[in-house]
Amino acid sequence: LEYELPHAWEVVTLAVFSKYPHPLCPQVASVDVIEREVDVATGCLRSTRLFVGSTDVPLWVERATGIPRWTEAVETSVVDPKAKVM
């Protein structure tokens, strides 16, 4: 996925790492950093985060279908500050 945002690099990178918790996204219960490291050779920051969130599925639907009310997602990102790409 590739998209260029019409904003300053510093604003975009700060927004990406500060987006949760957010009052307009109460379904995101938590975001935990699993791993974060800087590659000393390239200067790139590699982060892995775990997102835990709820769905709007009622408890009876979860019991009847097995669709969980809570879900997890893992995000891995690489930020290259020299090239200004994520």
C-alpha cells in the first residue's frame, strides 16, 4: 500500500505513532509495543505493535457463531528518516 500525505514528514510520523488511544475510536482497547529497534547501519526504526480491539458483535452472536467480540492485530512498520518513507 502506498500513499503520499500532503503534510510535513514530522507531522505524519508523529501522528502515526500517536493515533491511539483516541476518543473517536473507543473500539481500540490497547496498543502495546512488542519490539522497537533502530538499525545502526541504516538508521531505520522498526516497530512491531499489538492492537487489541472490540467489535460491535453482541455476546449472543459471539456464542452462536464463534465470531469473537475481541480481536488482535499485529502491525510492523519501518521508518526510514533519511529517505522520509514509512
